[in-house]
Amino acid sequence: MNVEKLSISLPPSLVEFVENYKRNKGCKSRSQVVEEALELLRNRELAQAYREASAEVDHDWDVTVADGIADETW
């Protein structure tokens, strides 16, 4: 896997959380903990984008598409 090294600063309480999570969940490194956290954040953002896109769907389209066409026609 291609990776880039970053340097981040965290308050002591978050460093303690990362260390405890790493130890309790069997993660190999602090980086793995941060990677998992970022994946969760990305998934949350993606889910929000899907909810917003779903709200933009024109429900009248379903009626228009099927207007006058029966399955037997196809």
C-alpha cells in the first residue's frame, strides 16, 4: 500500500484514547487507529451525501416512466 507520512498534534486526552484503542482492539499502530477513524468519518460523510441526493430525487419521474406501459409490452 502506498502511504504518506503525516505529523499531527493531538491533545493528551486523544493520545490516551488512541493508545487505549490500539491496545484494546489489537491495532498494530497509532496510524491504524487514525486510519480507522478517518474511514468512519469518510463513511459518515458519504452516507450524508447519499441522503441529500436521495432527497433530490423527483418522485414524479417514476410515474412518468411507467405511464401507459405495462410489463407485458416489453
